[in-house]
Amino acid sequence: MKYIYKSTEAEHRVQAWCEQRIESWSHPHQRETRETKAGRTHLLSAGSDGPTVVFLPGTNFCAASMLDEIEFLARTSRVIVPDIPGQPGLSHPFRIDSAPLFFLGAWLSELLGELATPVVVVGHSLGGGIALAADSPHIAGRVLISPAGLVRLRVPMALVWASLRWMLSPNTVTTRTLLAHMSAPGAAVDEVLISWMTLVGANSHTSLAPHALPRDVLEHVVGTPIQIAAGRYDPFLPPEHLRREGVGLPPAMAVPDVGHLLTTATTRLVAAWVGGLTP
């Protein structure tokens, strides 16, 4: 296992940011920590009525960095957001780089077994790949936003250079440029995300994109209701790229005026789909 932070002090800085964000969040919520096969897992939950949604963040993101999305979904659902072990946040600070989707898929299945209730799993980017890899009878449906694990990511050269500049010198300028490349043209970049990703770049080692899952794993999820979407301007996984021939998954819906990052438009779509996938 690989320690994801650059030092123990760096880990404490990331944790302090998360704690401060959650503690200052005015929306009613609950927190708990569970021990799993992947180590300590922090869970943030909100909402009480409606279907249960387990929302899995993408690479380098966590519950504290997506409170607006959680609050929106909590209007109509019970939302549970685990910080993914091996990603910056409040969960276990070690990750496995070999076949991470299989390992984290088993971790998610373990969590869902403890919840012991039907859930709709919503996964963004890395979280989408984990949702695809999980094999749990408690999954009533999957909503996947720009999911990893389906096909290999595209990485435009401009984004490669922006990522390298951010990793070598993480500051508000390089972070803003990186997130702008991950957004729709002309879209404003969320200042909270700039703060978070600058902190992440300065204090942690980012993980690489996982490999695409084998066909038999993808064929196994076809029997469960599933919806797939991606931003029209997603540089990594545009809608037309999210096709795996011969598997039987639905085509990805294009979300207008959206890139790779989660937005209000994406969250509205997720909320509508969750309602439609609930038994």
C-alpha cells in the first residue's frame, strides 16, 4: 500500500480543511467512521426521506469538497457519501495502485452489506468505476457520471501540461487553469474547488486513472437499472467516447454546457434519475 500524503503534517492539513468545511456546514447531517477491508472509512450523510443514495466522489475529491451537491440531493433522498480510502479526505490514507477498481469495488460491496438496504449508487469519475466493479445485491440502480472503468480516458495535450504545472507548482493560478480545462468553455470555476485542489496538489500524491474493467464485469451489471451521462465538454470522457461495444450498456447522455466537473445541471440530472431508478 502507498501512503498518499507527502508527510504526516500534510495529512493533517487536508484533514483540517475537511473538518472545518463539514463543521461549518449548516445543513443537518450525520457523520460516522467504519472499519473496512480498505481501512478506516468516513461517511457523511444528509437527508432522511426518499430513496437511499450512496454517492462516490471522483479522483482527488471527497465529501467535504462536494457539500453543495450533497445538500441538493438530500432534498429528495437520504444521501451517504463515503470518502474513498486512498484518496484525499478523512478515510484511510493508503491506496492500492494494482487493480484499484476491483479492490474498491469489494470495499463498496462490504459497505452496502452493512447498510443492508436497497440503494442507488451514484458514481462520478473514479466513483463511477467503483460502482461498476461492485457486486452487491443491495444495488437497486447505478447512475454514472463520466465513469472511469468503462473505456480508457482521453487526455488532451493541453490538459497534460496544465496537470504537470499544477503538480509541480500547486497554487491558485495553476489550479484555476487546470480546473478551467476540466470545465465547459467560459464556465466559472468554483472558488471552493480551487482552494481544495490547491491543497491537494501541495500535500498529496495524485493517483493515476484506472484501467478499463474487463467485459465480463461490465456484462454483470447490465441486469440492474443503469444511467450514464457525461458533460458535452468533458475532456477525459466525452459522451461519444463512453461506448463499450458488445456489452449492452446504455449510451451516455450529453449534459449541455458541462465539462468533467460536477455542476448544478449534473446534480439535477442525478436527482431525476435516482427517482426513476427507485423501486
